[in-house]
Amino acid sequence: MATSSKFLLSRNPFLVSVLSIIIVYLLIKRWAKQKSSIRYPPGPLALPIIGHLYLLSSSLPKSFQALARRYGPLMRIHIAQSIFIVVSDAVVAKEVLKVHDAEFASRFEFGPAQYNIYKDAGFITGPYGSYWRFMKKLCMTRLFTGRQLDRFNHIREEEMVKLLKSLVKKSREGKWCDLSAELANLTNNLIFRMTMNKRFSKDNSEGNEMWKLVTELMGLAAKLGVNEVHGLLKKFDLFGNGKRLREGLERYDKLVEQIIKDYEENYGVDDGSGNEDLMDILLGIYRDKNAGLKITREQIKYFIFELFAASIDTSSAAIQWGMAELMNHPQVFKRLREEIDSVVNNKRVVKESDVPNLPYLKAIAKETLRLHSPVPIFHRECIKDCNINGFDLQVKDRVLINAYAIMRHPEAWSDPDTYLPERFLENSGGNRDQDFWFLPFGSGRRVCAGSLHAYLVMHGTIGSLVQCFDWKTKDGAKVDITVGSGFSGAMALPMECYPILRFDPFQE
Ligand code: HEM
């Protein structure tokens, strides 16, 4: 029978064509039926080619917030050739980040993979999988635990002393400072020393070179990311940014390879510090034949790159925003200083161990992150079809969580755009860490691995800067709190101001 139908088909091209058409027709019908039964999240009318670009301003978090008021907490936005699903309230965020955490445990690749010499070695930017699971466990059980961060306490204290000494000097000379640059220098030194303390020199030349490279490469990647979003330009390296990105990564690779070689040559030599840094831990795993997973040299290098990218600008931006709001709200500044004075009484600089007794300082850190999260939007990828808030999300859907809109949502926050640290005090029902209305560090499996460190640095730095100095902007006006463009949560302009010495902790 099979032989006779084969014979029939091979002798009858007309029959073959008719059958093919019927099969294709049935397949299209089935696909169309499936498609029409999918319930997509709502969104505005998308124009050909540009999609919703005509509705977006230079600040994406703000534009999405405005659109969500019309289209709801789960909406579909077309930016040129790319489609994003945007989440804008805590109820939906909880569904994505908690109820369906496993389905959204991945991140979509955002930007120019074809120029990345470390392609497929990503952890923060990498997909959900065995490497990510291994590294996340390492972060949460060794690299950034409270115990490990305690071991780095002396680093934070030493770097704080350096910052304060430089500001005391400026103040005595009547000079202004670029506080943004001072803070970025602080957070860069901190992360460099946590990662590679053995390579730290007085001027941190390697750390500065690394940070400069990472900043330059992030900028290039962001520009290329825009091409990616526009889709049509993706294949062309019109302005040579792709080439520059690859060359920059190669320079970074050389630098970090030399550092790794030096670590390997000095393996087992006691440097007297008594403490392992993160590079020691990573190379220990690299050497360990029995480690749960074999990590590669490329993965270590890219992990350090990503760590610099994730931690330096975010932490410094958070402190900068905190200082800006304090300078613009003298009554909050005064209340914080009184709290600090009542605990340390100007006998010494405020320390991390004082923080449990400084609830207002903690509330200030949270309120700063609520209004000015350095990561106002974070992204995930759907890895399994699922239903969210009555709508269908499919594999490969790109999801953006608009933390900016969530943390300013009037349903959860009274007077949402006003800086009001009091709302986070315990007696105001202020502990909202388990609350999906407060998401500066994300939530779920991909939650930020460095939030503990970020809070330690925020508390220590803001506390000391308020205790030791009065602050005045260079032009005597209020601090300009305009936000950078695109996805950025950083301040658009550098903070140039005068530190006016009030308590000199170094005076004998
Ligand atoms: C104020 C400072 C910081 C803010 C606002 C911030 C915010 C975030 C956010 C929103 C995410 C994405 C979370 C999610 O998808 O649910 C993230 C991821 C991450 N952050 Fe931070 N971060 C900060 C500082 C740091 C620091 C200091 C470090 C390291 C020392 C760090 C390491 C990471 C890592 C490793 C991830 C990726 C986690 C993963 O994919 O599993 N962050 N951060």
C-alpha cells in the first residue's frame, strides 16, 4: 500500500501540489487559530517602523509610567523593531518576580553580542542555566555574604578616611569639589580592593584604568543597544562603535590577564593581609578539580567586568542622590545630623556599627532609593509560556520591570513624588522590604547580589558626610536633580559643591 501511494505521488505532480497546498493551508489555519487565541497585554497604537517611539520622551521610566496610567500595569510596547512587556505595579511585579519567578529567571541579551569577546561568558547579563546557578550560589554563600563583607570592613574604613581627608583639605583651602567624581572614586576603590586587594596601589592606577575602560565600554554598548532596539541598524557598525567595543574589551582582557597571572605566580605566598579577596576565591574554584562546575578564565574575567559595571556607578549614584536630597531638604539634613550627634557625640566619625542606632539614616537611604533608584528599570526574559494578570506571555518575551513607576505609585505611596524619609521609619509601618512596591534591588532569583554592600556604603558615606560637613552648591542654588536620559537612573549633571568643615575627625 505504502509503495503504491509513493508510486502514485511520484507520477502525479498535480496531486503533490494540491496536497502540499492543503497541508500548508491547514498549518496556517492552526497557527492563526493559536495566535488569535493568545491574549496579548494591551498597548497604544503602534506606527509602522517606529512603533511607539513617537510616545516616548528621553526618560523611558517616566514615559512608561505615563503610558501605564492609560494602558494598565502590564502593557506591550514597541520600540521600533523590538517588543517589550512593561510591568508597572506591585501586583503584577509579584506575579512575575515571585509567583512565576522560575519562568522569568533569565535575562534577555541587550546589545551587541557580535562584538563581545566574552560572548556566552556572562553571569549578570547571562541566561538562566547551570553557570548562572553556580555563580549566584557563590555570590550568596561566599562572595557577598555578611561574613565576607565583615572581612572587608577595614577596606571600607580606610577608603572613607581617604575621602574625608581629601574633603577636609578642600574645605580648609576654600575649594569646591566634584562630589560625583569623589564618590565614584570611592566606590571604584572599594570594589577594586574587594576584588583584587593585592593589586591595590596608593593611586589605584590599575583600578582607575579598569574603571575607565568599563565606563567607556558600557557607553559604547549602550549606543549599540539603541541600534539593536531599532533593529534595522543592528547589522551595520555605522559609527565604528562595535569595532571600538571589541578593541576596548581586548585591552581590558590584557589588563586582567596580567593581574590573574600575577595572582597565580604568587599563589600560596602569604601577603600578610590574612584575608582572601574575591579573585583568590574565584581562582581557587578555577583550580579546584572537585568544584561543582568548572569555571573558565574567560568567565572569571567577564564576571569581574560585570561586577565593576553593576556596582560602581550604581552605588555612587545612590549616595549622590542622597546628598542632593539632603542639601535640598535642610530640615531632613538637620534631623539626621542631630540623630548622628546623639549617638556618636562628635568624638569620632560615625561607624557601620552605629547604624542599628540610626533609624533615620536608614530611612533616608531607603527613601533615596525609592525616588532615585540607580536602576529604575530592570529586565527579564520569559523562558516558559505563562499567564500573567490575565494575559499570555510567551517564551522569549522581553519583560521590563519599571521600578521607577512602582516606587512612585500613588496606590502605595502617599505624596509619591515628595522626599519624605519619615515614611520608612518603623513606627510609620515603614519596613517594606518584602513588599513588591519597593524594588530598588529587584526581587526573586535574579535579585541584586550586592544590596548588603550597597547599604553599608550608603549608610557609612552619607552619615560621615553629614556629620563632618555643611554643604553648599558651587552656585549657591539648589542641587539640580535632573535625571540622565534613556534607561539611566543617574543624575544628569555632576554635583559641584563646597564642603564646609564642621567636625574634623583628624584633628588631634
Ligand atoms: C545602590 C546600588 C545598587 C542598585 C540600586 C542595584 C540594583 C540592581 C538591580 C535592580 C538588579 C536586577 C535585579 C533583578 O533582576 O531582580 C541588580 C542585579 C545585580 N547586582 Fe546590583 N545594584 C546595586 C549595587 C550592586 C553592588 C554593589 C553589587 C556587587 C558588589 C551588585 C551586584 C549585582 C549582581 C551580581 C546582579 C545580578 C544578579 C543576577 O543576575 O542574579 N549590585 N542590581
